[in-house]
Amino acid sequence: MAVTQQLARVPAEYLAACRQSAGTSTDGDPNWDPLPADVLDLDWAPAMLERVCELAGLDGADLDALRQATEGESAIDLGFLNTHPHAIGPFGPPPTALSAAQVARVSELLGQIDFPAVLAGLPTEDTEAASLIGHGADKIVGGPRKYLLGHFNALREFYLAASQRHLLLVLWWD
């Protein structure tokens, strides 16, 4: 089974209920089960998205927003989601999260990135482009451009919807 980047949009109240459930359960079960419509599987795209943006010379604020969108932050305590046997991301780093305010800011910055222009800076030959990108881009069926554009657009739309609904984002690798 491959380990991929997962994101979930959740209300603060849901996260609090999961924290409470973990605290009162005899085995620490947080009853973590976000709605499927509020979960995004980014596959292995995060490192490739970052690399393409670095190659394009994306400015610091936009690149930082992309990193924050895929890495989250550790300011929100999610230890209860990382406890055996109910850990949501047992194969990767501990889960991270972004507050609703952080989600809104990241969403705004992601909306300003002209990702087709970022991709236009890559060599036209997929093999050359994949070689520059690295991170397994050479294994992508159909070439890296379509894959990365689809994943970037999904990420941007996911954050926009979370921002509009004033939701937090929880990120983990599973």
C-alpha cells in the first residue's frame, strides 16, 4: 500500500468532539471519520508541486503558502489522532492542521498562483520535465503536467471550499 498525502476539512467542533472521544474512550478512539466529500487524497503530488514552483521561481509568499497547504503546522494539538491503534497517519509524520484563519490566507494565496504559467516554464519534452522535477515524476502515466495541474487545481478548490465554510484543515500521510 502506498503512503499518500491526505487532507480533511473539518469544523472546529468536530475536532473538539474527536479530542473528547479519544479522552473518554478506553482505547483512545477519537472516532475520526470525516465525510468523504471533505477528504482529499493528494497522492504523491506535494513534493512535485513544490519543486515545479521552485523551478518557476515562484515568490516566497506563494511558495510558503503552497508548503503550508501541504505541510500544515503543529500549533493545533493533534496527538489524539496519532495514538495507536487509532492513528490516522501511522506511516508518516504526525498529523498537522491549519486554523480557519490560516486556511483562508492559504486559499487566497493559492488563488493567486498562475499554475499553467508555472508549468509553461518546464521543458516541453515530458522526459526532460520529469527529470527536472524528480520525486518520481518520470513514473507518472500521461506525463507530469496533466498530473500536477489536476492536483494543484484540486488543492486550490479544496482550500477555497474550506475557506468559504470557515473550516480547519487536518493533514496527514497514510
